[in-house]
Amino acid sequence: MQTRLLRLVLLVAGALALAPTLAHAQEQVTVVRRGSQKITGRFEDWNRSNDTVYVRVSQNDQQKFPMADVQLIVVGGSADGLPASEAQAARGGDHVLVTRGGEVLRGRLINIEGGEGSAKEGEPRTVSFQAGGERRFRLSEVARLYLGNYNR
């Protein structure tokens, strides 16, 4: 009985120790800019007032660029080997959000807010998307976000 209890305690302690790492990994993004430049790092913020996206590449390297220059955000992965059906759907003017569960929504990105490095650090990072009504997703629930006129 004591051996089982010890194993359980060690398992729970290990899971708790990994939780921040897993949450941090879920905010890793690969951003593909309109000139096809890829930037991989932790998504920090989208400042809507000046339309600037902030991606933390390393402790001393924060990349800043206009959201208008972004054609794709891949959450927790690379921008290689994307499904042709998604790329085709994203060639038009609509934004396309693909969830981790495989749901594909056409509409318009409204906001990405919350999370470490943002103005709302105490809140989870959330993506708001307009598709026949506003839908909200945690960033970890999003696989890819195409921002219209995808040309790769």
C-alpha cells in the first residue's frame, strides 16, 4: 500500500512539474509572413491599437511586425506539410481557423488576447473568431490560423 501511495505522489508531483512546460509549449507558434519568412517562438501579444504582433524567439529576441504581414500562424508545429485542402481554402479573402479536433471555420479573426507577455497576463491566451457568430478558443485548441490570401 505504501509503495502504491508513493508512486501516486511521485506521479502527481511529476505532472505538476511538467504543467508549466506543457502550457508554455502550447503557445509556441510558427508565423509565416507574407514574404514567406518563418518566425518560430512564443506568441506574446497582438496589440490591436497599432496592429503589431509580438513573438518571443528567445529571452533577448522579441520579433515585432504588423499583423497585416502575417499569412499563417501554426500553433505548436511547423508550417511544413500543410494539407492541400486547407491551403486551397485559405487562398481567398476569408480567414480560416483549423482546430486541433479538425474543425475548419471560415470567417474573420477578431482578437488574440491573454497569456504571458500580453496586457492580460492573468488570463488564458484566447483566440476570438467570427464565423456566423463569435467563437472563442484557447490558443492550445487551435492548430492553424490562415489570415487570408494564402500564397504558399
